[in-house]
Amino acid sequence: MAIACCLAVVIPVAFGALGGQFQSIGDRDAPTVDSTTGLYFSLNDMDAQVANVLLVGGDGALAADRSRDLAIYGSDRATADADLTQALTASGGDAAAQTELRSVLDGVGQYEALAADALLTDQQARSSVGRAPAAALAYDRQATDLMRTSILPAVSSLTGVSASTLNASYTDGTSTAWTTAGVVIAAGVALIGILVALQLYLAARFRRLVSPALAAATLVAVVLVSTAAARLCAEAGHLTVAKQEAFDSILALTQARAVGYDANADESRYLVDPARAAQYQQAFLTASQQLAAVGNVGLYGYDAALAADIRAYDGDNSDVRFGGYLGAEFRNITFPGERAAAVAALLAYQAYEADDRKLRAMAKTNLAAAVAYDIGTAPGQSDGAFNAYDADLSSVIAINSAAFADAIAAGQGDSAPWNLAFPVAGAALLAALVLAGVRPRLAEYH
């Protein structure tokens, strides 16, 4: 009866802790990571749209493109504000994160002022396509440098801290599940052994072949212990699905999405700022290697190296030679439809990279055509190829996000009945059956 009472305490405490871990991961840790990665993405795209507007200049034929880019800039700014607000709310108990976020907020304010100066100066000068005035470029350089050297590193650091917090919650949760399962099994073996020994004792001492109540108590013990241990193992499984199989991919893919927008912006910066063209070309290559690392190759050797890695993967899906964020995803493919979606995103990325070389070749002979090709969203144009890649990447994220939500919901749903009702009811029933089995034997002494 003492062991049964211990189980009635240990099991609900463990499931309560697990429910808290699932809630922490699903309601706090993951949303915080999502808000900071979303902030990184929005800020990157804001800077990309500024570069696009400067590229268009005062060209009347591209006025619609200018309006579209300005609208996207405004939308990104609103999204960034919302992500900052969410991150500030989610990190309410973390003073260091609050301080970091406020510095980001200040930096974003400075960036927006510089970007506004760049856009206004360009509009007043009504520059020709691809040739922003020097004053506008000076403001844009300050804005881009502020974004890259101060704002984005701070946001990236916050993402890393939030991801580490989620990882700690996962580690604590799985440790709780497996440790408690071991304790429950050990206590259950002891409990069942004592019940069997008691029945043997009663059979020998009181010459009763079997005690129905004690036999029922043994059955209750077996059911309670085996079910609790199985549910604890299942909880550990839900945590693994949520964190390792789903969230790790979500994190890699959302970071890939943010870096991709930065790379796309580097194409526009390359065209609009000839003095920094080499710098922005190198930045594009660095971003490409972050997305899919293919070894120590230059920009014009990247396509061949990537194609070789894709061919190797086509021949053997376990042979993932490319690294980076896309490589991390391909090493963690788990869910139905995920592989096909990931392959579609990889091939779309390959097509976008090929379009980049076409754009750079075009810029050497016809800058206006290169600008139109760069900001064009139709199929066969650079931004069109990028948007196709981004849509495919978003599809892979959606598959993992749905799996993450399902795993969190399953974990919380499975833990709820075991927080108190089942273990206490099982232990009470077991105790009652033990008393019912022993009392008639004691009564024989009256």
C-alpha cells in the first residue's frame, strides 16, 4: 500500500512537469524563436526593398515596381514591429533579453530614419535606373551597415538564446519522462513482487489457494504500472518529434528563408552601388554557402559544385554532401511529403542561383535590362525565380510546423488525464483490494 501511495504521488508529479514542459515549448519557447526569426526576415527584406527602390530610381516605366517595393517595405516594417512586440512580451522574465530587444528597437529606429533619407534623396533627384545619387547611396550604406553590423547580429543572438532555452526544456522533459518511467517500472516490479509474495504467504499460512481480491490488486498494479510507463515513453516520443524532428527543421528553414532574402538584396545592392559591387558579390556567395555549403569554391564555381551534390543525393538519398541550412533539413527529413517538398525547394534554389549568374553577366552590358531582370517577378526573371524558391521553402516549413503543433497537442492531451485522476484512482483501488484480500484472513483470529 505504501508503494501504491508513492506511485500515486510520483506519476502525477511527473506528468504535471511534462505538461509544463510541453506548454513552455509550445506557448513560450517556440513562439519566441519564431518571433525573432520572423524579425530577422522582416528586417532583411526591408533593406532589400530599399535597394530595389534605389535601383528603379525615377524611371517611369518601372514606376509600378517602385510602388510595389515601397508597399512591401511598409508591410515588412509593420511585421517587424509586431515581431518586436511579441518578442518583448514573450521575454518578459528575461532582463538580458529585454535589454537586447530594446537596443534592437533603437537600432531599427535609426535604420528607418537613414532609409527614409535615402529614399527621399533619391526621389528628389529622380535618378536614372540603376544609378542612385551619391547622397542617397551614402545614406543607404549607413543603413545597410547598421543593419548588418548591429541590428541583425543582435536579433540572431536572441534567436540562439531562445533556441537554447527550448532545447533545455526538451532536455528536461525527456529526462523527466525516461527517469520517471524507470522509477515507475522499478516500483511496479517491487509492488507486483510483494503482491505475489503476499498471496503465496496467505496460501501457505491460511491454506487459501487464491485470494480473488489480491489477484485483482495484482492485475490493477500491472495495468497501472505498464500504462503509466508506456505513457511516459510516449511523452518522450512526442517531445522528440516536436523538438528534434520538427522544430530543428523549422529553425534551419526559417533561418534559410531570412538569409535567402539577404542574398536577394545583395543582388540589388550589387547593381545599385558599383563602388561596393565586389563586397556585395562576396556577401551573396557567403549567404549562398550558408544556405547550401558546397566546399571552398568561388561564385562562378558554386553552380557546378551544387549540381554535383544534387546528383549524388539523387543517386542515394542518404548521401547529403551539401551543408548549410538546407543540408540540415535534408539530414532531418521525417514526415510524409517532406522529402518531395524539400527536393522541390532545393531545385528551385538551384534555378535561382543560375539566374544570379545570368543577372551579373547582363549587368556588364546592359544595366537597365539587368535591373528589370533583377526586380522582375514573372517566370524567367530573377525575383520570379526567388519567389518560387521561397514558396517551396515555405511549404517545407508548413509541413514541419503542422507536425510540431500536432506533437505538442498530443503531448499535452496525453499528460492531462495522468496529472491526478488515473494514478490516484488506481492506487486507491489497489489499496482497497489489498485490504479486501487481507482482512478476511485477519478476521479468522477473532
